[in-house]
Amino acid sequence: MKLDFNIASIWAALVTTGTAMLWLFTNIAWAADIDRIEIRLIKQEIREIRRDLQDTDDDTVRAYLEAELNELIDVLCTMKPEDRECN
């Protein structure tokens, strides 16, 4: 009787562990997915800064935005060197 209880406990633990691993495998974002999301966000920020550059007449704000734009392009080119922004 005690042996049956131990086998059942081990089997339940294995099934639970397998189910948890399967759930993690299907629901965790992979590194490539995270990189694509980050690249998309950087490109969105670049577009927003370019729009802001068109709308501003203040030289101080323009200098700040250009510095931010160059920094974002550097980060983008580090992550995705083949992007058209990097040429």
C-alpha cells in the first residue's frame, strides 16, 4: 500500500513538472522576439523625434533632439547593423 502511494506521488510530480515546463515553453518570449520588439520601439522613437525636429524652432531643443536621435540610431545600428538607418 505504501509503495503505491509513493509511485502515485512520483507520477503526479512528473506530470505536474511536465505540464509546467510545457506552459513555460509556450508562454515565454524568446530573446529574438524581445530584440524585435526593442528595435520596433527604437524606430518609433526615431520617427517621433524626427517629427519633433520638424515642429521646433528653438535651437537648444533642436540640438537636444539631434543628440537624442544620433544616440538612438547608434543603439539601433548596434542591434541591427543592416537597417537602412545605419547606411
